[in-house]
Amino acid sequence: MAQWKCPSCGGVDEVGGQDLVTVCKYCKTCYTVEGKIEKEHYLIQMYYPSNRAVENLLLWVKKQIGAEEDLPLHIEITHISLDFYPFWHVNINAKTVFSGVGEDANYSMPVGFNQYRIINRTSKPENGAIDHFFSLTYPASSKIPIQIMGYEFPTRSKKYFSESYTKDYGGDIYNGEITRTTVEERAKKDALNHMTDLVNKEIFNVTSRTDDVSISSVYYLHVPIWHIQYKFNKKEYSAFIDASTGRVVQATYPISIEYRAINGTLAAAHITLALAAGILTIGFAPYAGSAILTGLGAAGAVFLFRTIQFGSGKEAAK
Amino acid sequence: MGQPQVILGRTVKCPHCGASFEITPDALAYACKYCGWIGTTDEVEQKGYFMVEPLDSDYIRNQVNDFLHKHLKNAFAEIRIVESRPTAVPISLVQVQAHTRYNGYRTEMKVESYPVTVGGGRGGMRTEMRTRTYPVYVPVKGEFNEIPTVSLMSRKHSAFFGDEEIKKKAESAKLANIDIKKLLEKKFECLEVELLEDEAKSMSETSVEEEHRSRAEKMTTKLFDCYTNTNVVSSRLVFYPVYTFVYEYRGKSFRGTVDGAEGRIVKVELPMTIGLRAAYLGLGYIVIASSVLLGFALQTFDVESFIYAIPALTSAASCVAFYKGTTSQRVKRSV
């Protein structure tokens, strides 16, 4: 733990050793390890309390093919928490002016309209300029689960960050481990790397290059996610539910044994039939035999996939 | 009547009843919780924003019911709409003049027939036609000169179910000057514009540039040059009415999005009924049976060129049919 002094009220806050952004427990100001106040700090409002989040999870699981029908009756919730995870969002404009050596080609031995047998790749002096706009999002804490790393923000209204709001819902706030300065540097570096890729598509030897990278806006956002862990038949499963929209960001769920058994039987029947009928037929009727072999074989493969599939999925954001 | 008084941050005091209430940082307009007075931030109506006229929520509800009835037939009686949310989504429509020059080449395989004299002895000489295949290089050089309209949601890193379809709809919608009170009276949540106008323009220019590069790359095996000059011709900010809804069917939930201007369902999740599953699986078996019959027919006529096509097409079609027949749900789009 470390102690920081709030630049707004002077209160002393205890923060984790990895934390670089925190919210003052006295005046609720969001500030960084460098003592700078973060004004553009929002949170996405939550509309789904815990009971509705669980209800949504069960409704979603029920429509997954092969999911245990008895899950709502025998679910044992072992953990449920509302976590407010931090993200940075950065918009960047980049312009690169470059010159160097690019590629071209000469063609010879015409063999038809605009067709040639021989190509002779040549080099030429080349210069140009590329403008690009980047919209980049970064998870601000290493504690953000991998399942929500690529999370897209819901199209719902935001609030100015308010600790009391998160506490009203019993939520845990995760502090950022990346400061604005660091995220800006990282975003600029990522933008420049992308510009390098674009320049390399145009020329293979760069003799001069000038980059102009400017950040047009940055904001810091906390998003509410329900983390649910549950047991069914002594096995553990977990789910992340968007507390703003009720969307299942990612979940694992039990697949029924009956479903696996039916699909396994169908897979075995189709594959056996494909091999038997296909091999018998292919000798005297190769086209028909190959159609039986591949057609029924493909059906068997689909049933086999359903037999061994892991109960995991997510609701697409868009 | 006076102007709303901003007290702290985004808390306002209603000039009508005097009550104070908090507004969100991205509220474009708001209604007093106590007396219903409607206010807007920063003189919204002076900003030159547009909107697309929304339909009444009753009409939308009927459209959703009709759609679900048509697609689910008898199962419709078991459907319950559990959530319906009208939102006015800010969409930037940016017209970009783009001129791209590209230069590269494409590799093709050329098949050529040529005569060969064979034989000798008692049979005599005869001429046969043979074929040979070799690579040829096709120079690809050209220009794109277009003025496309780029439609993008003016929210940062944000998404909702059906947003791509709604953005497409916005490109050709009939625009009217914004009437924020009308949207609020119809219970729309009006989300604030998050992208700055310059950001929207730059993003649109980048989008067109990337689309042109992608198109040029598809035309070539190797692209040597691809340079695009862009210029923004016009930029408009439109509030597009969208209804998102959730319905339950046999203990399962499904999502849908309605174009609030036309009343059409643009994207919806639909349950897989037993009949539909049977239809897909039946189709799979029909594909296999047809391929077998076709195989016998081709063998009769001694057509050799289908030797690889038949198993490849049969397995692909069979895979799709059986996979679809055993999937959890289907998604229907209409733009």
C-alpha cells in the first residue's frame, strides 16, 4: 500500500502499490500518481441489479443449444460482485511525410490483352504523405479479466464519476495502473507503429520521414460488470454480465449429458454410414461414392463438434 | 420563464418549479423529474443538428408484433416483450471527396491450347490439341474518384445490437431540423454527441482511405502504390430514432432493433423452432442425395472435370445445413 495526498482537498488516500489513478475517499476527486486531477472521468450508468443480471444469464443460457434445462432449478451461486473496471479512450490524428525508394515493374512478352509472361520488378524514388485517424481503447488495470479486454462501451448515457454512485450499488472500483501521460505515450507509439506499417506498404527503403502525431481527446471511464460464479452438479462456471445493458459479455455453462449422448450417437452413425456406404460405392461409382463419403462425413463432423463442444459463449455487442 | 440555472457541474435548477436535479454529462436534453419541463444544453437547436422524424411507439409496437407473428406463427402466443427502449442515436454523416491512385499487378493462370503432331508408321501422322497452363502478369493501374457518404456513430468506442444497419439507414434518411422537445415527448433518450466535428471528419477520411486501399489490394497480387487525397465536402449530425427491444419466448431471451423512422425491424434474434431445425437437417440430406444422383449422372456421361467439385461442394453445403440446423438461434437482418 502507498499513501497519496489529494491535490484537491489535501486528504491522504491509501492506494495499492500498482495503482496510478485513484479517487479521493474524502472529496471524490479523481487524480493521478503525479498529483494531476483527471477531469474527463466518467462511468457508465448501471441499469441491471444483481437479480436481473442473474435472470439475464439464465435466459441466455437456456437458449444455448444443449445447455442444462435444470440449471435455473439447481444453480448454486457462489460469488457475485459488481466491478467497475477502468478504461482509457484516446483519439489521435497522425500525419507522416516520407520519401525513399519504392517499387514498380516493367512487363515484357505480351500474351494477350494486358497480359505478360515476364515481370521485371524495379525500384524508383518515391515520396508521399499519409493522414490517419486512430480511435484507441486501453484497459487501465491489469486486474481486468481477459474476457472483457475487447469490450465495446454500450450506447447508453454516462455519468460523471461518482464514488457514492458505485457504493450505492455495492460496487468495487478498480483503480487504474496507467496514468494519462503513460496512455498518451502508448497511444502515440501504437499510432506511429501503424503509420510505419502504412509507409512500408509504399516504400521499402525510407530515406526521410517526418511524423506529426496529435491527441485530439482522451477520457477515462469506469464500466460496471457483474462477475457471477456458480456451481451446477459440483462443477464451477463463471459469467460476466454488462450491468448497463444486461448483455452477456462472456459466460461458461453446463452442457447436458443427454445432449452430448444424442450428438455422439448421431456422429458415430453418420461417420460409420459415410465410411461403409462410401467405400462400397466408390469402387464402381466414384462421383456418387465421394458425395456419400464427404456429405455424410461432414454431417458426422458437425454432430461430433456438438458432442465435444465446450459450453462457452457471448452475446455480440453489435 | 427564466433560463435553467446550472448549480454544480451538471446539476440544473428548473426555471419552472425550482427543483434541482442532476443531468448526465452526455444528456443533450432533459426533462424536469417533477414538473416535466424540458430543457436543452448549450442551445442545441442553434447547433444546426438534424433529426429523422420518429414514429409513435404504439406503431412500432404493432410493427414488432406483426413481424414476430409472421416469423414465429403459432409460437407468437408465447412471446412476451420485456423491454423496449427508444434512443435518439447521434450519427455523423460526412461526405468525403476521395481521389485514389493505385498501381500494382495481378497474377493469373493462362490456359493455352496448341496443336501437336503425333503418330507415324501405319496409322500416319495426326494432329492433336493439347493444353498448357502458365502464369501471366496483368498490370493493374487506375484511379478511384468518388464522393461517398460515411456514416458513423458519434459516440466513442460504442456499439449496440444493429448499429451497422442503423448507420446504413441514416445515409439515405429524410432529414429535418432537430426538434429536441418532440424526441423527449416521445420518451427518447437523447445521447450527447461525443465525437468532435473535426474527429468525425478525420475518422471519415481515414475510413474512405482504408476502404479504397482494401479495394485496390483485392484487385492486385502486389500493390506498389496507393495514395489517396481526401477532402470533406459536407458534414451533418443527425439524431436517428432507434427502438431496441428484448422479448422472451419459452424462458429464453432474444434481442431486436427497430428503425424508429420507418418502423422496420433491422436486426433481430429469432428462436430456432423444431420445424426450422427439421427443415435445415432435411435440406442437408437432400443435398447429399442430390449429389449422389448427380454423381451417377455425370459418370454416365463421362464428365471428368467435376471429380473434385462434387465432394467439395457436397461437404460444404452439408456442413452449412447441419451446422445451421443445430445452432442456438438465428439472426435476421434487413436494411
